[in-house]
Amino acid sequence: MHSEQELVQACIRQERLAQRQLYTQFAGKLLATAMRYMKNKTDAEDVLQDSFIKIYQKLTAFRFDCPLEAWLRKIVVNTALKALQNQPNWTQHTDSQLVSDKIEQEEFTLSGFEFEQLMEIVQSLPDGCRTVFNLYAIEGYQHNEIAELLGVSVGTSKSQFSRARVLLQAKLKNRGIIYTPQTSKES
Amino acid sequence: MEPLKQNNFEEEWQRAFENASISPSDALWDKIERELDRKERRPFLFFLRPSAVTMGLAAALVMALGGLLFFNKNTKKNQYEIAQNAVKPKQNSEQISTQNVPKIDDFNIEIIVQPQDFSNKELPTLAGNSRETLEKNFLENKKSNKAKNQNLNEIPENIPQSILAKTEKNSSRNIVQNIENQTILIDKNISENNNILVQNTESQVIISKNESNLVNNSRNIFAETSLLESKKYTYFGSRYTLNRNKLVFDTEPTETKIIASNDSKFWLGIQSGVSPFDPKMSLGGLNVVALQDANSFAKASNVQSPSSPNSPNIVASDMQGNVAVSQPQNAIKSGVGINMGVAYGYKISKKWSLESGIRYLRGNSTLQSNTYSFQQNGIANTFLANYLVQNSSRSAAYTTNNSTNTVVADASKFGNLYKYLMIPMQLGYEIGLSKKLGLNLLAGISTDFFLQNTIVNDNSILQEKNTIDGSSKIYKPLNISGLGGIRVSYLLNKHWQANIGTSYQKALFSGINSSTALQMRLQMFGINYGVNYRF
């Protein structure tokens, strides 16, 4: 078993066994990441395939200044974004603006849900707000960064997130989650 | 039950997906492995690599010039062989001359006259005809054509029937055939005997005659040598033709007409070309700036440099006692340039012409860099791309700022795509190689309008694309290039002309504003081809 650094160096040397080990070690988590962005597992696996090709080619640029998994996940996210942006109706999904950016601050827990159920709920969101939700809520990007990444305005990013939030609340409510919505203004 | 937290929406979702894992299908690794194997093999478009393009161009040029010489030589050789064959009567004509009663049916004679043959005194005796008769007839003819007769002091003793035709009674000529510059005279009395038929083919005259009349009347058929216009030799070779093949016959008048069709004054054409594309970018002190930036960042970060200890580029000295920084590398290599456009030309004189037009050029190069700039928003870029983008949007020169953190890491390759619109203006000198083939020497200048430079990073951790357009402050919107080349043109028919050749182009001035450390002088040497419509 290689250490993480040895594994990366072996992958840079194009050693197939090391490449396989890297894949085995991270493919599951990375596929889960890709699936949050894509509509189904097939598309997510395509993204994962492209991501691993890029990973093996660009590992020389990895400087060990962050955890390897975070670096790999960033590549998967960017590859997924590229795949989404290449879809013909991508602009339509991201251009829609919500009139209000008021969001409901609610109290709730997701502990009662299975991971598969949550994935299904997220995947059921429209492309635009699903992407912004993933970037903002899960990856931790700010709205100005999301706007730059997706080539949209900050307002669009915020409104897409609001829409995602409303839709998710509705879907969770339909599945029996108990929460107490409180209306407030997002700063 | 754990109390619910307020405003914990993002946290809950983050926690839910934190350690999520889904097993990929078994076939996925196989697909990745196949893709890796495919990428390790030779690229499909290997011939588009600059070295391959250069070799291809050289081979094409050699083949074009070699073919030109070869065909030019063959043409002359054929004409030379015709001239040589002309002095040799065919075998059946020799039989006629040696037999007393030649059969006219055997008279399939190729009549090709060569003046010097008639001065040959050793020609065989004409069978069945007395020398006196021949001499008499010949002298009569000589008198009536005194003006033209200059070389008849000696009467050939024997003139082959195959090449001479004349009756003893009348010297007036009734048929003159001109076949491939060969003059054949046939006297009136032959036609009086109602027996002659002259068929003119491209290279032969076949005389059919009632043999009994010919024989019984003892009529001799010969051509008067003095009336045969002596053949002129003309220098028709070129500098590329071997000396022994340079002397050939005049061209026929009909050929002159074909050449004349090439005398059109104007032409419009579609042209394209491919060449290695070398931006010839001089980086000046860029690497020094990069190193300063990297050192500043290393000092501020106060962490161990991520560079591999095995790297040959490690600088042993520790700049601030904290970290070591590798030497920056920013190397730019040639790519492939493809141009296409329209051309129009005007023939100033018989040899000189002026040609202009408009071309769209798209060329790429490769940047090999180990220097990256990380911005505060988390987006990374190559140092050179960052430098270009910053200078393209600001009037001031590049300075280190807080939003840029430069590190020197492992080297990677990145794509660089340039787009230009060019208006060339060239003076041409034409060297005619044959009636349809010409060699053009071209020289002039090109006005180059910069359209766009796109830096493509095929790497997910870097910003994937930077585009710098013509309104930027880093690239000059307008530049001038010098042009030169050789072009072979072939006239397909009266109006259409195909051409192929090589051309060299180099920017006379730097295409980058002098406020930066960079300089760029675009250079291309490649092959051009196209078709012209002449009118």
C-alpha cells in the first residue's frame, strides 16, 4: 500500500497499478459528488470517467497543499459543471430569475432520511438551481464565485439557490420531515 | 430527540453528503483504462505536429520541383526524338526504293522531311528512274523557283520515294501539306492520273495510287528539297533543362494561341495555406517577475515549498530562510497555422503582377509552464496567462498585488490560440516554364489585424479559458509583416488556374505593446494553395 504522496508520484509515472489504486480509493466518493450534479448515474459515471482521465494527466500540478480528496473533488465538480454547461438548454436553466430573494430560515434535520432518498431529491431539482445548491450549500462557494464559475450574475445565483431551497423544503415536507419555517432576508 | 438548530439548512445537507459513497459500475475502470491506453498511443493527427508539417512541406516542395523538371525534360526529349526519327525512312519505303516496281499499296509512308538529309550524296539510287530524267526535272523546277532555290548546286543522286514526290512533266505543285512543320510537295500530274489520295493524319501522309499508272508512266515522286523551308531551331529550354535537350523545333502557331489565353489581366482566387505557427515570443524579464512573485508568496506563506526534492530546478539557496523556490519556466513552442481567404490580382506587364486580398489566420502554440498564479477567489491560472490578462485590461504595467499569489510547481502544457485578419499586398514576377506552367516569385507586405488570443488550460484546477481580444492593451491591434514566396501555377483551361507554393511571413515589429517585458514577432513558413479565375 502506497502513502498518498507515493501514490501520486507513481500515478505521475503512469504506473497502471497505482492508477487503479487511486481509482479504487476515491471513485465511490467522487461518484457520489458527480451524482449530485448530474441527473442520473449514467451521466455521473461519464463525468467521473472524464475526471479520472484529467486527474491522471494533471497530477503533476498537485502541490500537496490541500488534501488529495479535496483536489480530486474539485476536478470532478469542474468537470460536471463543464458537462452541464455543454447541455443545449443550460442557459434556460440558469437565466430564470426569482422575483424575490427572500428565503425561509427553517429548523429541520435530515437525520431521518436515507442517503439515497436525499440524492434522489437533489437530483430531481432543475439543472440550474441544483448546480447552485450544490456549489453554495455543499461545496461552500460564495455567490460571487458561483456567478464567475457559471458565467451568470450574482443575482441569478442567489435566486437559483432560493428556488432550490424552496423546492427542497417542499419535497422534504412531502416526505414527512418536520420543520418550522421562519421568514427572513438573506444577507 | 436532539433539539433542532435554527438556520442549519446548509450544514444539514453538508453533513448528509459528507461521507457519501456510491460504487461505480464494474465497467467504468475498463473504460478509463482503454482511454488511458488510447492517449498513450500516437495521436491520430500526428502529421499536424510542427516537425511533421515542416518535413511534409519540404517533401512537397521537392516533389513539385522534381516533377516540374522531369516533365519539362521529357517534353523536350520527345521532340528531340521526333527530329531524330525524321531522318530515317521507314522500312517499307526503303523497299520501294530498292525494288523496281514498288507497290503503291505498300506506300504507307511517313513523310517527314529533314533538310540536311537531301544534301546527303550517299542516298541510294532511286530504282526505275534514270538519273538524267530526275536531273532534268529537278533543274526545271529550280528555274521556276529560283528565288527559293539556293542549295541545289548539287542534285542528289538518289532521293527516296518516301520523301520525294514529283512528276517529270509538270513542276507545278498542287498539294502542299504541312504536317508538323514538314512540307510535302506533290505534283499536279499525279492528280491528273486520277490516282492520288493524300490523307493527312497527325504524323503521316499516306499516298495511295494506282500502281500500274505509277509504274507504267514511270513517274517519279519526289519533293524538291529547295522548296522545303529549312527547319529553324529555337532555344526552348530553361535554366532547369540539360544543355543537350535545349534545341527543339519551333512551337506551332496553334500553341501560341493557347499561351495567349493566359494573357488575362485580372484574376480572382480562393487561397488557403498551412504552416508551422511560431509566435516567436520573447519573454524578456518575465521569469524574473515570476520569481519575485513566487518568492514573495513563499515568504508570506512561510510554508515548505511543494516542489519535489528531486526536481533539477531547485534553487539551493533559501530566499528568506523559510522556503526554496524552483526556477520559473515559461517556454512557448510552435503550433500549426491555417489560413484561408480570397485574392485578387492585376497583371502590370507581361511578367509583373500585383496581388492582394484578405486572409483569416488561425494559429496555435503551446505554453510549457511551471509557474501559476492563485487568486483570492480560488481560481488559478498560469503566470503568463495571468500576466497577459492583467496587462490587457490595465494601462499600467504588471505589478504584484494582493490578489495574486505565485507559486512554482511542476510543469504542464497549455494551449495558446491566435486569430488574425491579414491583408497581403505582393508584387509577383512570372517565369514561364511551358505554355501552361509558370513559376511566380512573390514578395510584399501584409497588414495584420489582431483579432483574439485564447489561452486554454485543459486542467480543472486552473481557469480553463482566457480570451484577450483586439481591444486589449497588451496586443497591438495592427502590425506589419514581410512576405515572400515561390508559387507554381498551372493553367487548367482558358480561365481557371491552380497554384501551389511556399510562402514565408514574419512580423516586422513586435505584436505586443512595449510597456510589457514581452515581445512577439509572428513567423510562418508553409505551403499555400488555391485556384484563380482569370479574366
